[in-house]
Amino acid sequence: MEQKKQAHKFELKQKYNGIQLGATGQPRRNGEMTEAQAIELLEQHPAGKDLFEVIPPSYYDVKVKVKESKKPTKKRK
């Protein structure tokens, strides 16, 4: 049961455990990081996905659904 729960969470690589987002950001650690904080770090940090040992597949599923749901808007003259 524990392994299944861990498989669906973001996990930083050991050397990045405690990394900050921005100069005044709070440290991000594996045991304390929320999913929202992990996504913020993933999308805003220059190294992005290279910081993470584990990125759950559900993250990519959501990104694909969001891209598919955006329809181009017609410009009006």
C-alpha cells in the first residue's frame, strides 16, 4: 500500500531536496512539498523536470487535457 501511495507523488532528486524557488522562497523538501508546490517548481524553475526523480503520470495527463481543451479563438475585425 505504501509503494502505491508513493508512486503518485512528486519526488525531488536527493541533491535538490531543500531547493528554493526564487531568492526568498521557502525550501521545498520531499516530505513537506504539496502537489501544487511541486508543479510550481516544475513549471517555473529553469531546470524544471530535471529536478525530479519522480513525476507522476497524472501530471502529464492533466497537461494534455488542458492543451486539448483550448480552442483557438477567432479574431474579430
